[in-house]
Amino acid sequence: MTTTPTRRVRLVAAATFIALVAACGGVQDASDSQDLTSDLADAEIVAPVEGMECDPGTEPTGEPIVVGGSLSLTGPLAPTALVHDEIGKIVVEWVNECGGIDGRPLERKVLDDQSSPAQAASNYERLLAEGVDLVMGPYGGASTLAGAGPVSRAGYAYPTATNGAPGQLIGENHFPAHQFGAGVTDPTKMFDAYAQTLLGALNSSDTPPETIFFANAKFPTTLSYGAAAEAALEEDGKNIVGSVEYDLGTTDFSSIATRIASEDPDLVYLGAIGADVTNIYLAFDAIGYEPRAVYAAAPSPASIANLGDQVEGILLTSIYENHAPLGDTDIARYLAVTFSEAAEADGLFPLVETQAAGGFAAWQILLTAVNEVGVDNAAIIEWLNANEVSTVVGDISFDGFNNYGEDFNRVTQVQDGKRVLVWPEDVAGAPIDLAP
Amino acid sequence: MTVSTLALTQTLLNGVFVGCLFGVIALGLSLKWGHLGVADFSHLSLTLIGGYLTYTLVTELLWSPFLTLAVTVPVFFVVGVALQWFLHVIKAEAFTSLLITFALFIVAESVVSMIWSPDLLSLRPWLTDDLTQSMKVGSISVAPIDVVALVVAFLLVGSAAAMLRYTRWGRGVQAMRQDPGVAETFGVRLLPISLVVSGLVGASAAAAGMVVALKMPLSPGLPLNWIGIVVVASLLGGLGRPVGALVAAVALLMIQNAWSLWFPPQWSPAVTFGLLFLFLALSPVVQLVRDRLSSGAAREALV
């Protein structure tokens, strides 16, 4: 093949351009910073709930105990629902490795509701028609409410993990792991205890924020969180310098970031879910603004981890982090190790935090009752309504509105790159650290 | 609320940059819809997959994001060709094509979840400060990633517009759009030309995907967030018109951003669709006025 001088010049120019472009792309190896599980200690298998026997190596026999559930394995809720699916798989394997329940193997039957509440209701109807022994609640407030109808009518116990609509009555068969309200009887006050916890956390700092800007996603849970927090902080004398709501799925936050930067508040309250926190920080970057302090309600843990050093000091809503005192039990240690291995293999955030802990606690509620009274839904409902259950997120009793008894909303802070509970004091791993 | 000139300028500029990204995505949709008659919603999924492939090549092989184009562009060209070939083989009409590409759009979300992760993936920790730290131009901040979006948009849209306007091949594409039968009579080879158009559109998804991976965290459901603005930009810009798609996307994002600066941000998507509604509602009126004017001019010419 022959090449003309013009063609050679073009080839050299093209090669130079490609080389320049390739060389300009600044990439660094971030493998180490992505390894979040390196300091997890090995753990021995123990029974997943208090009072249950664990006999590793004993093969369970007999009729399996089938637990049916609907989860959003596809659709917009899938990223979080898959955490609950992972927890379900771990629990089943864990119980069976311990020899089962009364020697019977545990089995799980999960149907995909495609992030649709109507499909969730239909799934529970099908599972009940197929004669599952027990049920586990789905993920997401709307699906939880949709599933409650058929499950309650059938007289089954309905444990739930992180129901974001606690004010919507389900009934005496509802056993929520993520506890709201601190015993209030008025459903409109369900988020007040959460707001007081946040206020307590902020005021426990030597330099509590005085000016606050609210940006909330238009999503029922974040709006409820935000409204309660705004009222409580304002009542405490804080100055709310701005409050905006944005549409779910927003990816361009540049104008909201500009509004926040214009006010330059002491604290930015983000009622953010999913990837919102990452996108808001990218918008801050784009305009060269560094917020003084940020609090995020309900963000995806991966969105926080992805931001690395940039979110050092960020405050988050949480019910659990993997450290003492909550994480300092044999059950919590084994959960942390097994979950991290499974989650990493499936591309999920590998640390046990709100969703995984809430999911596991829901299973602990169910298994504790089964261990006490057997596979009898009426007896399970009666027992749970009369007794307290020890779970990884704390001791739970079901004696308030909608069977909520406590308030497990806590405040986490990223300190030295790790998630640490900073409030309330009885579960805190470190004090809050807000820069003046 | 009072807004400083600086804040407004910064917001409008950010609208330009984000608009460039959406303009590049809209470019592909507009070209296929306008010239091939295929409203290819799977183009958005292909863009997302381009982002995920970029992520994988950067994080697994430590390649520069720009170098990944050497792999993704040819691969996506072939994918674009294959999709158009498939539609040709099954003799898909416009409506069938729409259903097929929409089905691919839905299926892609599950496939991406299965191959990569349903959770968020972000390139940000893997990028050096050269790409992530904003530069100050006077009092205005400019992120290097946004400059990349701008350059990619100008390169792709500029070359697409130039090819359509100044090359023999581009004139063939335009002739095929106006009247395929007549174009074929005059020697335009319809199948090869439509395969190449589809391939180039696929290749543009690779470049857009690279910008997406740099600009935002990846999640399988991301195309659902883009579809509104991309479709509206394609329609407002005029189907098959590369510059129109870019200008419309930039204008829409600037309007949305300016709106969000003064008014509740949750209404900004309504502004986008409101503009589309106005465009569609006023189009017949504009056409009527045009027809009246031209018929009046014709009568005057006869007199």
C-alpha cells in the first residue's frame, strides 16, 4: 500500500490528536479508597436471634418453613430493595447452617413487584394462595401499604423493614423494624421525634448551626422528614434562610446549588434520596462552592461513599452503623462479615447500615416469634404484641400507634472516612464534630 | 428573592454545559427519527451502556476516559448498524420500530443492573483533580468536565451538520428522507446509507456515554430521567437537524435553570413540557399563517 504525503500528514495528525487526548485524561487508582470492608474482623457463626439454638453442621430436615415476600427486584426501587433481598438470602442460609428452626429448614419465596405497589399486592395474594407459612414485608412505603391489605385479611403477621410511611395505619399485625414516633398516638406527629433527635445532635456541637437552607426531594418520606425538621429547627430559633423542593430524578442541581451558595448557610439540609447527594456535590463543584456543613436524610450509602474525602463531616440519617455499642455483638459481627461478602459479590454497598440493618431486624422480629410460639401467625401476632424483641438496631416493643414504639432515627457523621453514629448518646460511637 | 448578576450568569452557563450533554444525546435520537423514521428510544440506553463501559475500562484497566472511545465508538457503530439491519430484515414499520426500541429501552435497565450493579457507580474517585476541580474565569467557575461536554457537543453536532450539508453522502441522506423512491431512482443506495446513519448514531452514543460517566453517577434507571428533555429537544429543534437539537437542548436547560433560580425548582420539568405543548399547539397556527401569506403572495404574482 502506498501513502501520499497529504495522507501521511493526516495520519500523523490523527495519531498525535489521539495520543494527546489519551494523555490528557487524568485517572488515578482509587481501588484502596473503594475498599470499605478491610477492617471487618472475622466472626464465628451464632444464632441470628437471641434464644435460638445454633448447631453448625447439623442438616435441617423435614417440611420447610416457607416465608413469602415481594420485593422490587427491578425498577427504580431495585437498588435498595436488592439490599433486602441480599439480607433475606443471608438469613435463610444462616438459619439453615445453624440447623434450621426446630430442625426444619427455612425457605424463602420472593416475587418481583417491579417497583409497582399494585404488583406487590398481587404478589402477596399469590403467595398466600400458594400457602406460604409466613410473610416478610416489601421495600418502600407504597408497596408496604399495598401488601398490607391481602396479608392482614389472611391474618398473617406482617414484619416490615424500613417503611417510609409510618403514619398510614396497617394494624396490630404490623411489626416494623425501623421505629418512628417514640410512642406518639397522633399519626401526624410521627416524624417529630426524628426532628428532635436531629436538633439534639446539632445542639450537642460546640458550634451549632444558626442558618439553615432546606432542599427536599418531592418524595413522601423526605418531605415528611423535611417538614418536621424545618418546624423543629425554626422553633428552636434557627434561621431558615431558604427552602426549596425539587422533582424526583433531578440530575442537574446547578440552580439549587447557586441558590444555596448565595445564602451560604451554616448547614445545608438535603432531603435527598438515591444519587441526589452526589449530584448536588457535583453542582457545588461546578460553581466552586464548599458548603460549611451538610445533613442528608435518606441518601443512598453508595452516593456518600462515591464522594470520598469531599463528604468528610457530612451528617446523615441512620438507624445503625457497624460499631459499638450496636455493632459490638456476635450477631452483628457475623452479619457484617457475611453481608459484606455477599454484597460485594453482587455490586451492592458492602457495609451494614440503615437498609441492611432494618431488613435484618425485620427477620429477627419474625424469627424470634417463630422460635417462641412456632409457625402459627395468630400466635406470632399475639406474642409480638405482648413482648419485646432484641434486634441488631435495638430492643423493639410494638405498643404505640401502628405498632411503632420507639424512635430509631439517629444521626451519623462521616468522620475520618468512616460512618459513625454521633447521636443519641446511648448509641453514639463519637461526638458530633461541626467546624465553626 | 434577589439574584445577583453573577449567580444568574453562573446558572445560565451551567445550563449551557448540561444542555450540551443532552444535546449530544438528542442528536442521535433526532437523526434517526428524522432521517430513518425510527424513534429509537434504545439510543438512550445505548448512551447509558456507553457510560458503564467507560466506567469499566477506567476502573479495571485504568484507561483514560478519552481512550475508551477507541473501543466503544467502533463497537457502538456496529451495534447501531446491527439494530438497523434487524429492523430492515423484519421490515419494521415506524410504529413497530418504536415498540421494538422502547422494549429494548426497558430491557436494558435490567440488563445493566445484572451486568454491573443496581447501585450507584461513580467515576469521580478515579478522576484526578485536573478533571474535577473547577477553574475560575473571572468570577465564574467552570468545571473541566463541562468543557469536555461542550467540546464533544460541538465536534459531534458540527461534524454531523457539515456531513449532511456539504458531502454527497449527506445529500443522499437528505434525499432519502424527502422521497426514498425518487432518491433510489437517482442512485441513492437506501440500505447502506441507513445502516451507516444508524451506525454513526450508535457511535455518538459512545461519546455521549463517556461524558455521562464523567459528569454524573451511573444508575440503571438514568435514561428515564433524560427521556423528557431529550425528546422535547429533538422535537423543538426539528427532527433530523443536528444544530437544532443542540440549540433546543441548551435553550431548554438555560430556561429550566433560570426558572429554578427564581421559582420553585420542582416546576422546572413542567416548563419544559409546557414549551413543547406551546410548540405543538402553535404549529398549526404558524402553518396556517404561512399558507395564507404564501397564497396571498401567489395571487399578487398572478395579478
